[in-house]
Amino acid sequence: MENTNVEPTMKDIHNLVERLKKESYTFPTVEERIRAILEDFASQKGNLTRVYANAENIVECISIQSAHMRSMFEHFPEILLIDATHDTNASNYKLFSFMIHDALGKGQHVQHCLIENERKETLRLACKQFKEVLKEEFPGVRILLCHFHVVKYLQEETAKEKYNLDAWTKKEMKRLVQLLVGAPTEVIYDNVIASMKVVLRADTKVKLWFDYFDENWTTCKEMWSSVYRGNVPHMGNQTNNSFQKLKCLVNRSSTLDDCVVSILFWQTVNEKMWSRSVKRVGVYVNVEYDDEMNQLLNTVSRHAVELIKQQYDFAVNSTTEYRYYPVGSYVMMHYTEGGDDADLPDEYMLNPEAWTCSCMFRVTRLLPCRHIIYYRKVTGCSTLVPEEIIHRRWLLKNYRKLGQVNFAENTVVEAYEDRAVPLPLTTRTKTQNEKFKELFSIGRQVADVGAYRGTKAHTALSASLK
């Protein structure tokens, strides 16, 4: 694979991983094999790994981060996706992964963690390790929930017996949930809420649903609603469901060391494929583009060009007309057509010095919007979308240098470390709910292991637990 320009298929990757599992790291125990695998990984410059074990010497967290991953986060830090993937190994460790959104419009992993449980303390270890290595803190971070999981969770809620909904009402509520999460304006959001009340009909059902919804979802709508989270640069990424691709190589029957090998190999393949895709040499020309767009095609990624092209076509259209006027050092842009449409905001504030705009496209995508392009057109600028008004994350010349990043020698002390899980800072009495969740989690792990044993072993295990 090192010496070919052909991208490997999932079958090629799967076959090679299976061969690596058989040929490499021939140590007597899983623990020794994992240590050898991780030490080998950490021996490569810039790669880091940490193993956290508790007082009973049970490993609670294994963190993995390559030099490429660290470079990716430094270049594309605007949005960080976090998700847990289950059923990746027989030991029931969850794959807790961090991912960014790159200039090609794709998600890229920036850290993998295998965690023994999903308690807050263990999840905090994974986050702490990520921040420690990258020298990053997130004091004012905005947490955004994955649209896929929000819709799935709310649709499951509508099906619960306590609401006593008939089949048609359930179907309509599931459809309205999807519309609500993706509603692009406040008016549409409010209209969907009103439609839910109509569909539920009975006052008791309306009260029961909205008591739940308002308490659990309305109070945090900035985390999941498209319209209310439109003031942060999420690059249009509404879901982290792309983690599922890794599950082609791992499943709940994989041993923990095989799972680690698969993760490392998967990451290596993806890094090589990414580097190959951004380092292709040549001049791109699209016969359907004008000179301005063709020049842009060789300045930023094709994904960015496709996004800008929609804004560009609208701005340069002869029928497009904005009314604009200065307000201090800013310019107010008012679209002269469609101003009576209450669904769409028609007035935005533009900064002609920094070339920023208050519209959702500019704020969430960090790319020139139709308002900026139109204003540059009517004020006689020589180019409408020059390189200097584009955020550095999108520029080809910047992200092609990813492989050249050299981290300072003192960035971290050790490439591989065994660490003890820190003891809790407080010995406060646990609540009944906390104790239930902790014991329930342990019980599920016992059940998962017992389910794969033979009938006699299963019977003996059941008897010992009674």
C-alpha cells in the first residue's frame, strides 16, 4: 500500500488487518500485546499514547493520537465532534473519538480513546488528555448535539406508551420532530411547534408532551436547533454519524488488542489517503465557471468552491438588488425583494474592512457570502472573491503543509505513558440515582460477557450472582 497510487477498498483494508493480527505482536497475554502495539506506535515521531489504570490495575482509558491528528486539529479547530461507538471489542470497551471538519468537507479523527465505561470521570480523562496534549482549553465552548441522535431520541420518545398515541399521530409527530430540528428560521420553528399541538389534539397529551419537551429540550435549543445554533462556525456539519465506518473492521467479537491494531491501521490508511488527495499537482479548470471561479478553484478546496459558487451566482445575477447604507464603520445590507417574507431575515450587517457579515452562511462556514460578493461588485472592487478575504482554514497552500508541521520537543514529556486514574477530589455521598447508574453499568457488562459463554458456564455464572 505504501507504493501504490490506487486507493485501497474496504476489502483490501480488512484483509491486511487480518494478516497483521496473525503476524504481529506475538505475546502471551492481551495486556502485553497491547503494550507492545502502543509502544511501537509511540516510537514514531509525534505520536502519543496514554494508558490509565485504576487502583485494581484495570485499564479504564487508552488514548491514541498521531502527529497527523495533532496537526489536523491545529489547522481546523473550529468544530470538534465527539461520539462513542459501541460493540468494537469483546471486552466491551467503547471507542470514544474526537473528530474535526476539514477543508474538503469531510470529518477527520484527531484522537481515539478506548474507555472501559461511560462514567463522567472516565469521559473526563479522555477530554483532559486531549486538552493536555494540544495545549488547548475550551473556556467558552459551545456544545452542539448531533442532529441524527437528537431526531432518533425524540422520535423514540413519541413512541412511548405514556403518550398513548395512535399509529397516524406517531408517524406525524416523527415527521414534525425532523422538521423541528432542521427548521431554518424562528417562524418555521414556531409553526412546527404549533403543528405538534394540532396533531396531538387532546389537551392532556399536549400538556404531557410539552411538559417533557420544554423541560428537556426547549431549555437547551441552542445545542440542537438549526436556527438557534446558527451563530457558531459548525461548517454545516450537523452529525457525527461518520464514525460508523470504522465498524467495518471491528465488532463485539474482536479481542481488545485486535481492536487497537484495527484502529491504528484504519487511522494510517486514512492519513495516507488524505495526504494523497491534497497533494495532487495540476491546474483545475471547469468549463462552466467564469475566470473568477476558476481562479478560486486553484486557491481553495473544491468543496469550498461549491459552497461559494451558490452565493456567487446569486450575487452577480443581474436581477439581484440590495439596498445598502453605512452605519458607522459598518454597512447594512437589505434585500429589496422578498422583504415582506417574515420567514427569512432580509437585513444583515457587513464589515467592509474585515469582510465579515452577520448572515448565517458567513458565520457558520467562514466563507464569503452573497452580501460580501454583491457589495464588492457594486463598489467596483477588481476581484469579487480574492484570497485575502477567505479564512485561512480553506486555503490550499495552508493545509498542504500539514505534513511539514514539527512539534516542539518539549510539547510532551513522554510519547508513551502508563498513568494512574486520579482519585476523586471529593468523598461526597452518592445519590441513589448515581449508585443505580453505576451498578446498572456494571450489570450490563457482566451480562454482555455472560451472553457469549456456553450454557454450563452461563448457568454457573447466573447461580453465583444470585
